[in-house]
Amino acid sequence: MSKTKIGGWIQKSLQIVYDNPWIQIRHEEVIRPNGSEGIYGVVHFKSRAIGVIAIDDDDHTWLVQQSRYPNNETTIEIPEGGGPLDEPPLEAAKRELKEETGLTAKNWQPLMELRTSNSVTDEKAYIFLATELTPGEQELEETEDIELIKVPLDTAIEMAMNGEIIDAMSVAALLKLAIQRKS
């Protein structure tokens, strides 16, 4: 039996227990950092998470309100989506912004990279800041039921602070931007 060392962990075995076009779920037998034997479940994502904060010349941003099936709720968040692993994150961000809001942007800046839930998934997220915006038509996918919300950026930041926005990528990105603006 081949063993792979991952930090203080040793992976004894790996079995794929579920696989679809978007995710793969693995059951792994491991030796924990303290030497005891155990199991670990890992959700492998076949795409990257992508997010965009789009800011216009009047310091307004666009948020999307949409239903999120896994939690049976409607959330407000920055425009987000998935980018194939072989697509550069910036290209995915441009596509997602256009699809969800209809906007295109001349100026793009990386804002942050984060891990969405690194205790159980390997998903990596890339979030960009988009400015010098041009309006256009949304190009929603069949799974999206999006309502656009245009608000002053300070309002979006306040929504992240007071719990109106609870999506992790949105909260992290808006609060980072708030801190950067105060510096």
C-alpha cells in the first residue's frame, strides 16, 4: 500500500466515492498528525471559484440576489461563478461579470485569492476588482435566477458588516476592499 505524506498527515488510501462534471468526493484512510488512524472526506472541485467587485465611476457596485439550492435560501453576493481549471482566472472573471450583470470592464485588478472551505474541499477562489464599466445585456445560464442590485460601494460594505451579505467570498472581498480604502 502506497503512502503519501501531506504535512503531518499520511494518506494510506484514496477511494473516489462520487464523481460528476463539477465535483469528485474522495474517501481517504489516513494517519493523523498525532499518529492515530482515521478517515477523511475530501470534496475536489473541478473548477475555480471566481468573484468580481465591479465599481462604476460614481462608486456604485452591482450585487446579485439569487437562490442557492444547497442551503435552500436566497442570498445577496458579488457576481460569482466557476472557472474551468484550464481557463485563466481573469478570463473566467470577465466572462462571469458579463453573464451575470451584462457589464464589461476596461480595468481589472486582482483583489484576493482564498480557500473557500479548506477543511473539506480543495476549492480555490480568485476575486477581482473591475472598473471603467460598460453596460450590456445579461447572459444568464440555465441555473441562474439573478436579480441585479446596484448600490453605493459603502452600502455593500455595510451589508457585509451587518449580515445582509453572508456569502464568504463576498464578505471577504468587500471587507478587504474596505480596509484598503481606509489605508
